[in-house]
Amino acid sequence: MSDLLTVVDHPLVQHKLTLMRRVETSTGQFRTLLREISHLLAYEVTRDLPVVEVPTETPMGPMQAPQLDGKKLALVSILRAGNGLLDGVLDLIPSARVGFVGLYRDEETLQPVQYYCKLPDALEERLVIAVDPMLATGNSSAAAVDLLKEAGARNIRFLCLLAAPEGIARMQEAHPDVPIITASVDEKLNEQGYIVPGLGDAGDRMFGTK
Ligand code: URA
């Protein structure tokens, strides 16, 4: 993937995102929409994966048919909101290896604090897709990518639903080699580090917490 920033402007993605933003959208609807949108984003983030032609027997005879090449890719969910995107991406890539990075945001400093990290092996040989719906300050995203690189990952993409310009700048400064794929670049962050207009707290909205 050569573009450092891809905004997926497909009408279905944009329509579903609008429904997700609405304050009246219920937890159940939000989760369903996130899963659906994850499928469409997964399609985009994997569109240039290498394939190899393999001998294949159809009921009509033999052919050379394409299948995904290389080692199984790794999906890494940045907890907890990342799990909402993870499930949908896994629907499309069920054999992917899965890792989790737990970071919470210190509400005063807005800095990430790590509390969990479990990653698949041989990250250096895999395409690693880090997933987190909200690229806000970029602090936890950049810290999560630091962890992935420390674990050996060399080919990383960052998949989110919404991004703030501040978060994109932070990520591109810290990790200029990591393409970002998002459905929207919103206007700004507020003083609490929330994306405006955004959709609120993605974790709370998908899990029904406050
Ligand atoms: N995390 C969220 O869930 N929402 C934001 O707007 C920013 C960070």
C-alpha cells in the first residue's frame, strides 16, 4: 500500500458511518453497523495483498486460480474498542492470527498506559493490521505500533473508522512507514481528546457502558 492516508469514501461506508454517528443510534444498531462497515474497510485494507496462482480442480476441469500468498496475516486489536473492528475483519479473513494490545488513556495527561500485550509469533514475516476505531490524539495508536515494531513487525497498516487531523499528524510523525486507512477525517479534537464531531466514545457506544 503506497498511500500514507486512505479515506474510504465508498457511499455505503459513508452512509453507515452517518448512522453510527447519530446520538439516537442504539448499542445494538451501533454494533451491527460497525461490523458491516468493518467488512467494507477490510476489503479496502487488503485490496493489494499478493496472490499466487495454484492448480485448482473445478467440476469442469483444471485451472490455475489465485489464492492469498505468504504467511497468514496478523490482526491486532487495540483494546477495547478495537474488538468491534476486529470481529468484522475476521469475518472476511478467518484464518488471520490475532493479537491484543491493552492501552488505556490517562484522562489527565491523555498519554497511553499499557496493561496487556499478547501478539502472534513471527510478526516480522506477516502483514500486521492494527485496528482501533478512533484515531484521536494518536498517542495510544503510536504506542501500540511501537509495541508491534518492538515485537518484530515490519509491515504494518493502521485501520480505523474515524481519524482526527491531530492523530494522523502524530502517527505520521512517529510512524511514517505505516499507512492509515479510515472512513473519515473529522474536524478536530476537543479538550478532552474526543474527536469532533465524531461519534462519542466508541467503546461505550458498542458495549453500552458509560
Ligand atoms: N476515543 C473514542 O472512543 N472517541 C473519541 O472521540 C476519541 C477517542
